[in-house]
Amino acid sequence: MATLVQNLQTRRDAIGVELAALSTTGAGGLPNASGPNAVDHVGYKDGLYRELETIDKLLEHLNNDTSAGGAGPTEIVTEGYA
């Protein structure tokens, strides 16, 4: 059974694929269409970005929450060459 973190990562990856597939000929890549067959392309793309932002925040929280199985805060040290 997948964990919450795994499910969120899977959804995040799916959104990334969807955003990468946007083109000027498909949903999300066109300007909004009005009239009897109105389509909110801009809203669709915006919704994907908002969902991605929410998922990233949830993953950050869960990865820092030791009670949820996260490793807690981490420190990264980068050393360069002189």
C-alpha cells in the first residue's frame, strides 16, 4: 500500500507530465475560448500550477515531520574547490 508521501509524489509527477505536454494545440496551451463552447485554458493551466505548489508544500511539511515518518530538518554542506 502506498504511503501519503508516495501518493503525493505520484500526483506531483503526473502534474509535471501534464504541464510538459501542454502545447498550442491542446487544453491549457490555448487562449481562453468564449461563446457556447467556452473553455478556460488559462484556468486549467493555473490550476495545475496551484496544485503543484500545494503538493510541494505538503511534501516539505511531511518530510520534515518526524512523527509522520520524515527525517526531520536536514543540513546540506557544499564544499567547493579552490
